[in-house]
Amino acid sequence: MAENLLHQLKGWSALKVTVLHHGACPINRDCGACENLNSKFLIVSDKRTIEEEGKDTQRFKKAGAKQVLWLKAKPEGLRSGLKQALSKMKEAKGIIVESTSALKYLKPDLAIFVKKENSASKPSAREILNKVDIMLNEWI
């Protein structure tokens, strides 16, 4: 969904947000996103990581995002990490933020929730459903 929007919205940027989890992964994947951090958050901007094959950030870049950042945050660093990451995107016409957790702290002009058919929602997604403007089902 974000890639489709980025194809249409020329000059927009994208922010991928990953909130690190302690213990078992809520989506049962070993994507490497939840490695230990020495700080409350990390903003990733290096080209090699952003353009890594198969990552959301790479799909955003290929879709035409002007700038792509990846915010990795511990739950207690999410608010300050969002503030700092978004401040780095001041030149963008607009920003697509791929995250459910970010809705705890952001008030976007439009919030779209895309749920894959037959998939379980993460706890962070269930917490923000009342803040969503549009809910779509994605068929695989």
C-alpha cells in the first residue's frame, strides 16, 4: 500500500518505524530488526541498509520516495525518535509513516490501516484502531 501511494505522490518521503521487542517476536519472524540497541532509538539512513533487498525501506525507495529513513526504537524511545526522525525530513512534500505504534504520538492528516487477510494483528495495532481513518483488507 505505501509503495502504491509513493508511486503517485512525487516528492514524498517515507519513514519505516520498528519498535523493538523483548522476548518472542510478535510476528514470528527473524528479520534482524529487534537486535539490541545501546540507546533508546536509532535512525538508520545509510544507503546500504535502506536499499537492502527485501526490506520495506528498499521497496519505498524503489517506489520513488525522495528520502527514506528507518527508525528503530525501544518503546520508551519511540516518541523522541519520531520527533528527531521527522525533523530530518523537513524538505519533503509529505511523509508516509509505516507504523502502527507511531499513532500513539502522531496525529496524521490521514491514517490508513492495511490488514492482510487471515493474519493476526499485533497488540500495537489493536491499540490504535480507534485512531484509524480508513481500514483496508489486503488480499495476498
